[in-house]
Amino acid sequence: MTRSVSDTRRRGPRGWLRNRLMIVFVLAVVAALTLAAPASATQPQPQQFTTIGQLTGPNTVVGTWTGEGLINATGTYTETARFVGSTIHAEKVLVSPAGTIVLENHSLIVWLDECTATFRAGDWHIAAASGAYAGLKGGGTPVSTPESFGNVCTGSVHVVHSGAVSNG
């Protein structure tokens, strides 16, 4: 007569119980690891970045920024733009005591008058982030709200980027 591994006459009642408890424990650990999301990951949440700056050259801006949403912060920013026909390709570096966020955006320039332009269509996204913002991802379409503008006569630039971000 052959005996199975689970036959208590071969291993005794303690061996059988220990084997069953080990299987239950391993299954519980696997289930917990499978169902657990990373602690730092979040679902995309609404985010708005408002930049208020001043032209410092033909393609540069400096100013302040405010974040509302997943990132509630303020700081300073610098922007460098490249113009190609009626489009703008810009990089904004947002700096706060908690870290740095780099936004890249691309849009169509629409002139409202000889001094004031607004930005239509296009998109923005987070190209890099460091410090407390490390792992931040997201962006939005269009590139900005309709109230956003740049004025070459006064040098004033006010842009609001709305979209969604997540931290992982």
C-alpha cells in the first residue's frame, strides 16, 4: 500500500497541520502583495498651475507660480520659449522649497491685438520632477485656459495650465 504525502500516519498530525498553516500563510502573503498598490501612487487628480511673469528677453520669462490640486505649492519659475511660425514651444522650470517641476508646452499663438497674444490648442506635460515632486506625471489639453495671455508691450505673461497629475 502506498501512502500520500498528506497521510497523517506517515508524518503525524503536527506535520499535516504545519503544512496546511504554511500553505494558508503563503497564500495570504501572495494575496496581500497582489492587491496592494504602491503607497506613493495616486490616481490622476485635477491640477492647475498658474504662472505670472515678466518678459526678460525675446524668449525668456521669470516670475512666480502657484499650484492647486494634488500639488498645492508656490514658488518661482523661469521659462524659455522657441517660436516656430505661429506656434510656441516652451519649457517652464517651477521651483519651490519642496522641489522642482519642469513643464513642457506647445501651442498655437493667436494675436488679439498688436500687443496681446493668447495660446490655443496644444498641450502641456510634466517632463521632469525632483525632490518631493519626484515621480510626478501628468499634463493637459489645451495648453492653457482662454484667459491666459502674453503682452509684448507691457511684458506681462499670465498663463494657467489645467489638467491632471498623479505621483506615480
